[in-house]
Amino acid sequence: MAYRFLITRRDGAVEYVTLNRPDVRNALNEDVIAELAAWAAAVTEQARRGEVRAAVLAGAGAAFCAGADVAWMAKTVNFTREENLSDATAAARMFGALNALPFPLIGRVQGGAIGGGAGLAAVCDIVVADDRAVFGFTEVKLGILPAMISPFVLAKIGRSAARELFLTGMRFSAVRARELGLVHAVVPEQDVDTTVARYVAEILSAGPEAIAAAKALVTEVWGRSVDEARVTTANAIATRRVSAEGQEGLRAFLQKRKASWSP
């Protein structure tokens, strides 16, 4: 599929998608949101066929994503409430689709990840950031809210940090983002791609079906008590142990050889 504002590239089973509006710091508008949603739908189907096992989300130029595009925001000023509801629902669905990808999504962050850009980081399973990157949920500075991204951000940083950062709109460093759980690795600029590649290699060494099940398990178990989760977790491991992939992985370990899915 051809995109206007995204660059996509496939390297084996790894998909690379780059926001490509560097002149506006990869700011989001309705067109970028629609393209990201379409991309998520396409790679989800490809993953079901075993063609995609991981993806890397990046931004072209100096910034990862500066949040909402100024021209887009100017249009919404004149929207009716119903038009705003439709516009926001489309964005919320896009974030949800990225969050629900059945394989790991790695965020490669440099420069700024502000507003919706920080939301994109929140829906990534793993985030590698340049040590000079800056994050922020700055919507309140404009009199609005980080509403569509809030479920994903809260799942990453928790309510206490969200109270501080949502209510002040203050910007914060990559190191602080790592302390909060929004980012997983903070490295110098020259080491970002090498660090991303290490994460990709780790993912490709694991069972793709197991990774998809593990990702689903995080969502299913999170917030439930041990007693509530017991049936779910017991069923999950029993299913994986008798699956073809689980059998191959266990036999490979016992036989001291690489599993069939390993590079």
C-alpha cells in the first residue's frame, strides 16, 4: 500500500514505519492518523500469515512526533461538537489499533515526543530514546486534554505520575521517562539504532505465537487479583505447552539446538 506521510520498509519479518513530515516535526493530522490506522490493519493481517514478527516506529528528521499539527488544530476550532467527536474517535481508534498489534512495536524516539507523540510512545511495547529526547503531555497548556492517549499512558506510568504530568503539561527528559516506564532504554544518539537492533534480535529469537500470547496476557492479567487471574494464567500456559510452537521450543531447549523460528 502506498502512503503519503509514512515510509515503510520490510527487512525479513521486521516492518519499519517512519512518520514522514519532518518539516512539521512529524505532527499528527487527520491524514497521518488515517494512514497509521490503515498501516496497523495491514500489518496485523500480514502477522496472521506469519509475515511480520516485529515493527519499529520512527520519525524522520529532528523529532519523533511533535503532537497535533497546528493547521489541524486550527480546523478543529471551528468544528461542531459532533465533528470533534468523530475526529477524536478516529484518533482513539488509531492509538488502540497500534496498541493491539499482535507483535512487538518498538518506538525509536529522538528529539521531541510531545502530546500525541508521547501517546505514540505509550502504545509501543518497547521504547528506545535518544538521551536528548524530550517528552510531554502538554495538552492542558492549550486548554484541552490528553484524552485519547490517556488509557495507554496510564497503563505505562500510573496515576500518580499522570496527575503530575497531565495537570501541569510540563516537559520531561528521556531519563525521567525511563524512570516512569514510558521509555525502556536511553542511549546516546549514535547508539539508538544499535539498541533497537538488539531488541529486534531478542524478539526474533523467541516464538512469535508465544510473544503474541504474552502481549495479550499482559493486558488480560493487569489489574486483576491473583485469585481472579488463576484460571486465565493456568489455561494460558497449558495451551502454550501443548501447542506446536510450545512443543518445538521445549524440545529445542532439551536437545540444545535452536528452535525452528530462530534466525
